[in-house]
Amino acid sequence: MNATSATSPGAMDSESPTSQRFAIVNGDDFGFSVGVNQAIVKAHREGVLTSTSLMVTGAEAEAAIALARQHPTLGVGLHLVLVCGRAALPAAQIPHLVDAGGNFPNDPAKAGLKYQFCPAARQELRLEIRAQLERFRQSGLKMSHVDGHLHLHAHPVVLDILIDLAPEFEIRAIRLPFEELNFTLKLDSTRWFDKAVGWWIFGQLRRRREPKLRRAGIHCAQRVYGLLKTGEITEDYLAGLIPQIQAECIEIYAHPAIAIPGEPHNGTPGAGEKELEALLSDRVRDTFAARGFRLTQYGDPRAFPPSR
């Protein structure tokens, strides 16, 4: 990267002429570890990353908040943790959600079934979601959007709670995964059945909940890419994906990381470094530009005008 390309995308785009296409490039798991924090800041300062999602219960959440304050052009949303992580509330307050140590289960399917069919868990779920939203508010950061670890925020029960709490916590945008299966299969047809199942499930969730979000005045990008290639958002993949996209307002999310000895990984070993490399790629930046995409954030009113 040369010195001029290190300009943050948010600052660069504020000086650009009006465009009809917008791309949000988000780094998930901000606050998970020192290595994740470092990768997200690097990808924002030197690459195409414009946005991130904060795990308020992450081991390095306070450090992430401090970094966000130092980089005001970085959009920051809440990465709601309801599986594979720690709760904000004490275990005694939410015994149907967590173990004695305050940890959520590691199985998203099991967690989702409990949230759907256990009344006690649903009551506690509202308390925990409120607690994580409140912790984000206490950070003093402006919340650009909400998404969730392993997309548990898209669970119908969870999403309805978020919609109910949206006016109080000023939730203006929520990620709803939705992408074209054939775009990914053209580039990588391995594990096609698993990809098709994931595509169908989240497509159904989107179709059933997007109208409710719209009625509540909550935005979502027209397309969200990342689900079908989780942990594999490489330079080659983005260079092949972006030219296929026809939507005007999109999000691409990744999990960039820098490996630090002794720290846990937020994905398979080596995946975070490959995704960071993709987000730092001039080839990827040039592909966005060639397709007319303006790099932006969820808070950009040009990407989400009131009439949309």
C-alpha cells in the first residue's frame, strides 16, 4: 500500500461525487482479541474496510472502544453475542441462557431451538439483549447498525426483540443476510449442499422479517455477502464476486485477524490473515471503483434515503 491508499474509506468518500451504488465493508468480532482489533483498524486505515461490529462482552472490548474513538471514520455497530461467547448479565439472572460461568452454548441450532420454544429463555433473552445494547450505549459510540455472532440476531424471536427495542436504543439498521447462491457457486462449488441449505434458511428469514423492519423504519442492505464463504473472503473471491453484483446497496462482511501467540482464533487458523489480505488489496479496491461502488457505512443517508 502506498501513502495515498492508506486514507480511510470514510474520509475519502466524503469528498467524492454522488454515486448510485454503495458498499459497506464490515469486519466482525471487534473486541474479540488484540489480533482482531489490530486487523480491523489496519484494514480501515489502509484498505477497504469501512465498518465494524463490536462484541461488548469480548475480552478486548474496552480496547476496541478506545480504538474506535481514535478512528471516527470507522462505523461501529453492535455484534450481538447469544452463542459461542459470554453474556453481559450475571449467570444467576439468565440461568436458562448460560452456564454457571456465564457462557452461552456453542451450538447455534440448540440455542435457536431453546429461544424459540422455552418461555423462560425468551424472557431472559430480552434482558440480555437489552444489557448488551445498554453496554454499547455506555461506550459513548454512535451505533451504526446491529448484527450478531453466527447470525443469531436473525432468529425470529431475537429480531422481534430488537425491533421492539429499536426506538429506545436508536437502532436504525440491522444486517439481514441475503445473497445470490449462483454467484458463489460460479467461483467455488465445493460444499454446494451446505451452501444451498444456508442460503435457503437465511433467505426465508429475510423474506419474512424484512417487511417488518421496513415498517419499523429500520434499514437493511439490499444484499449481504459473506455467509456462503465464511472464513474464505479472499482477494480472488472478492475480485470474482463484485463484478457479478447488480444491487445498489450492499454489505460484505469478513473476519480479519492477526495471529498473536496465546490468543484464541475467531475462525480456522490462518483464515483471518487471508481475509485481512483481501481487505488490504488494491485489486479489490479497484474492482469496487470499476463497478461504481462508493465505500460507505450503515449511517450514510445517501445509501439509505428515507424514501427507500
